[in-house]
Amino acid sequence: MADDTKKHRAFVAELMWSKPVTALPGIGEKKLGKNLRTQGFTRASAVLGHFVQMGRDPEKFKKWLKDDIRAKIHQADLCTRALVEWCDAFL
């Protein structure tokens, strides 16, 4: 995988428990983490729940990240790929 970062590997390798939103690949503390918390998403599991509510549709989820959370395309892609892989492994 081209963008298989250490953060990505750590995220998809274990259960989510109470990981903060900033544990999600592509989500940093300053901008996107803050934007997610402002919208009520304080944990990675809440973002996962939103992804599942969207029918696990990667394109729809990426659009939400870009439009509502103000993620750049690359950030939205990293986060979405991690959630897809996490779902494949644990759901």
C-alpha cells in the first residue's frame, strides 16, 4: 500500500476502544481534530459510527470529510482507507 504509514498500521491493527479522533490517519490535532470535536466527534469510534451510518460508502464519507470537516483530498483518503480496512478486519 502506497501510504501505509506507521499511524495507519497502528490504527488498523487493533480495536478502537477509546482512541481520540486524532488517532485516525489523516486527522491532525490542530485543524481536522478540532473541526471534528466541534461537530461532536471526540472519539475515533464516533467517526467510525458515522462511516457505518453512511453505509460504509467511501466516496460519500470522503465527501463529508471534505465538505463538512474541511479535509484535503489526501487527508480524507487516508482516513477513509483506514476505516475501510478497520471494518474489513473487525466487523
